[in-house]
Amino acid sequence: MYRQAELISRSYQREQVRLHRQPQGYGGKGRKWAQTVIWLRRHLQADSVLDYGCGQGSLAKSLRQVGVTCREYDPAIPGKDALPGFADLVVCTDVLEHIEPDKLDAVLDHLKGLARKALILVVNLRLANKTLSDGRNAHLIIETAEWWQARVEAAGLAELEVPDDMPTAQALQLHPEKRQKCWVSVRRP
């Protein structure tokens, strides 16, 4: 069982709260993964979904519109900041690049422990448009897809083969330039 302090420092949690309160939509793009989550849920026969690092909650709102319940966790959103329980499918999109580097191993281990069937990871590989109050880029970890692949495998998360008809796989095949901007992987715990 993890404690919040092992996953995010108090000072960085305050910084994330500040960013989420800004009107520019920080943490508000999860909805673009709704079709992928719906497909994976069906493909994996997953009964429960957790959005880990849910931000403004746009993924859960989109899923609710089609009758899918999605629990939410984000340490920077009051009311969603309680450590979550297990879920069949854990969704972690545009989150890991924001993690404090010294907390990444703990977060990956936490994710592994929460996912019963699978975990979808989407990591942005480029600098963010936002900066922290101390001037650092909001993406604290900028690495290559190969680096993320190795790091996630070292954490014990094995790749789960999914058919090419997964909505995200199709989108990345149609738009190869997107593959250079983010790393998408479905993992099993």
C-alpha cells in the first residue's frame, strides 16, 4: 500500500493544484482516449476502469455518455485525490511525463499494483506548452519512446499485444507524425 508522499512531493502537489486551477485547460484532454478505452474495455472484458491522473475528468465524462463508469484519481484535484483501489483497466494518459523523476519508479509500481487486467499508457515525448512557477517545463521527463519502453519493462509491465483494429493503433498508422510526439502502449501487470 502506497502513501501519497511516496508518489508526489507536497510542494509538487501544490504546484499541480495551481496549474489545474488555471483556465487554459491543463489536464483536460483525456476525452480523446475515450474510444480507445471503450474498445479495450470490450476487448479485455474489463468491468472496471480507473483514470489515473484524471485531471479535469473529461475522459470519465465522455465514458459516462455511453454508459461506462470510470473511477478517477488525481492527487491535484480535491475530491479525486484519495488513493484509488484496483481496476481491471487502468488508464494513464499524458501523466507519466509530469511525474517527478525520483518518484517515477514508485508511480510505475503503484500502477502495476492497481491494474488487474491491463494498463494503457500514453506518454508525451515533447516539451509542454506550460511551465511550472519555478520556470521548469511542465513535462519533467522528456525521453524517447525507446527509453519509456525500457523503463516500463524494467518495472515489470509486459507488453500486451492488441489487434491493429484498436482505435489508437489505426490513428497512429494514419498519422505517423503522431508517433513521434507520444508513446502509446498497452501493458499487463
